[in-house]
Amino acid sequence: MSHADSVREQEAGAAQGVSADGPDIDRYRSIVFPNAVRELRKQQGFARLLGLSAVLPDIPYVRLSKIERGEVVAKASELRSIAMAMRVAPEDLLLDIDDPAFDIAAWATELQDLTDEEIAEDRFAVLLAAAIRARRDADRSLSIVNVERRFGIAPVILSRLENGYKPLGRWNAQTVRAVCQLLDVTDAESLRAHVARADTDGTLRAYLPAAASSAARIEKTRARVALLREELHDPAQPAAIRVKAAQPPRVASAATSPDGVDAAVLAAIERSETATVRLVPVFGAPLADGLVERVPVGRTVEAPRHAQLNSYGLRVCRATLGPALPAHAIVVVDPDRFPSSGGLAVVREAGGLRLLVVTFDRQGRMIGYSVNPDREIELDTLDAADVGTVVAVLLD
């Protein structure tokens, strides 16, 4: 870490209640791609991210939200698409974190307006991550496989625990019990006392950089942004990206036509004499535990052209994936297409349908997860007939 980095990180640490002389607990560890998307979006008249998303058909709203929040590093093609929609140069969306004027704490102000309690819980999450790393280092028999066998902690969960993914209170009771067993304590209160003692006696100090180091985040950001700059200047890369027309569509006076077809769909047909529009029925009623019941709601929506014959619309009903995908949204589901990482999936369970974000763990397994309720499902183990992929997100 350079001297300038050190000074800025110490100032940020002081602001979040971490001593500059103490362990480097990086509150901004989830921000790997600080960028100018949010600032330029507002300057270009997109007061809300939904407005920008509406003219970017190739980037799902959830993905766009994560890019703007710096939680994922954008692809060069995505930056070109976003820049074209806002009529700026793609390079304008990138920030130089080594610029003396850049301050990660100031950049994250709108994203991390945390209370003192939330900061303390975030710090404990990192200390717990270090404690788990220390426990596994002291007993080399505790491999990833054996931790799952003995304590029921799946590899993807273990990875998130060892990186301070979220506060203890946001883990479900089963995971908390498993962590208590792993660290040989009886309950959550004993767990907190155990971690506090380990922090006080210095046991965790050697493991904190691996769990949450600002230096690791800074180096990762530097490397990824440098690579993006190279890709954006590569003449071999395509310059033209498909973007929807920014002007508002022409809408019919009534919400629906006499035969029940959505006015927005009719407007889409009117805009092109050669348009081929396929309507699919919409289902969805909220159930307990974040599930959605497949019952018709009496309306149809337009499916994208690549959606296959059995596709249907599904009301989200509740913001189970967080605020990035609001409850009023409708997703178009293709049950004959298996999902891929970075997208959304719908899984059929005994009680109903569940909407999930798709990712891979360190062992290459495909995992689907939701935020509220906190669920993680190994998609590779499911019957393909019970898993579909979301091919479109519609925000009324």
C-alpha cells in the first residue's frame, strides 16, 4: 500500500471507529469498483437507477445496481452500454483511486450510512472471520470438506463466514449453531465472548489481513480498473451496443384494450409494422418463506424474442433479492432454459416458486441465493425440470 493509500485508509478507519494503529478492518471491503456511474447518472437526468435501467435492455437491473454500488466490476461492454445511454465516454465512468481527491469514505456515504451499532457488528463479523481462520489453521484436519461433513457448513457459507460477509445477526440459527460447534462454544453469547478474548490477546491479528484487508481491496481495484482501461482502448472491441430509445414510448389512452391486452404491448406493436410480439400469462401470489404461488393474475406481458414456448410471467411479490428487484416487478421465466452465473433463476419447491440470484462458489458449484429470507440452494443437485431462468425483468 502506498503512503497516500495508508493515510486515506487511516482517516477512513478513524471515521469508522477503528484505530489507525489497530488491525486493518476494512469497512469498504465490498466496494471493489468505485465508479462515476451514480454521479453521472444524476447529472444526465436519471434521478433513479430505474430510469437508466429502462434504456439498457442488455444489463439486468440487479446487475446494474451492483455495478453502480461498486459491488462487482463491470465488463468493458457494460461500460460502453451505460456510457452510450448517458451520452458520455466510457472512460468517464472510471475513477482513479490513486487520485489525492478520491476518498472511499466520501464515495460510499450514500451507500453506507451506518449506525454505531452496525459498525460494531461489521467489525465483529471480521473478527469472527479471523477466529474461524485461526481455528482451521490450528487444526489442519478441518478442511473445507471436513467442515461440511462435521459441522454442516457448506463451502459457500464457510467462504462467506471467513470473509466477514455479513453480521452475525443476519445468519440463520442453523448457521450460528454450526459456527458455535466449530469454535467449541455453547451459544451466540459465548461465541461473542470467545471472539472478544481472542481479539484482546492478539490471537486474531495475523488472520485479519486475509479476512478483511483494505490493501487487498485496493490492489484488486487497481488491477481490474487498469484492465478495463486497456479493454476500452482496444480497437478490436465493438463500439456499438444496443440501447433502447431514450424517448418515452407512445401509450394508448386506456390501461388495457377491450380484449385485455396491455396498452404497452399495443404501443410496442404500433411502433413497428414488422414487430412480432408474443404475450405470456402472468402468475404470482405471495406465500410464506419468500415463496410465490403460481396462480394467474389475469394479465399478460410481452416476452423477449429469445424466450421459448413455455415461458411465463411471474410477479416478484416480495423483495426477496433486496431492494434492487422491487416487489412490484414482473420477471419473465423460461422453464426450459437452465440459468447461468450472474443471472436470476426460479426454482420449483414443494410449497411454491422461489426467486434466486445465481453464482458459483470456490468449488465451481452453481449456487442460488436470496436475501430475505436468507436462503442458499445448490442448483446443480436439482432436477433441471424444477429450475428455470429469468430472461427479462419488467418494472411497471
